[in-house]
Amino acid sequence: MAKPCAACPFLIEHAASYGPDRLREFAAGAFPCHETAKLKRGGFVWSKNSRLCAGALIFNIKRGEYTQVMQVLERLGLYDPAALTDADRIV
């Protein structure tokens, strides 16, 4: 995903509901976008069509923390940080 979805927990208007520690926990790994993941047992899980959450990617970039997943995908040409939009809407 290049743009955060409307339900993204990293959007300024939603972030307070989760708190900084929970957001860091989400962003620490490969967090799927709500629009592309399946909801099971109260959580979002990956499906074959899932994409990384743009909000989580932007959140990490703003903090200067690049996860291993981000680094590998960028090296493989599967992720372009320059393509991400709406960074001003992310905490």
C-alpha cells in the first residue's frame, strides 16, 4: 500500500486509541493493511492478497527505524519508500 487506509491505527485521529507502545508493537514486524487482511479471532491476519500497512511503514520511517522486512523488500525492489503518501497524517 502506498497510502494509509481509512482505518489505519497510525493515523493521527486513531493513534490515541492504541497508544505509543501498541503502535510500536504493530510496526515492529510485518503489519498487514486492514483493507487487505482478513479479520480472524479479533485480529488481522495475512492473506495471499495482503499488503504491508503504509501507516506502519511511514511510522517507522519517521522514527528512523527500518525493520528487517522493510530492508529486505526494498533491496528486492518490492517496496519504495518514495512512493508512500500522506506522511503528514501519521503520528
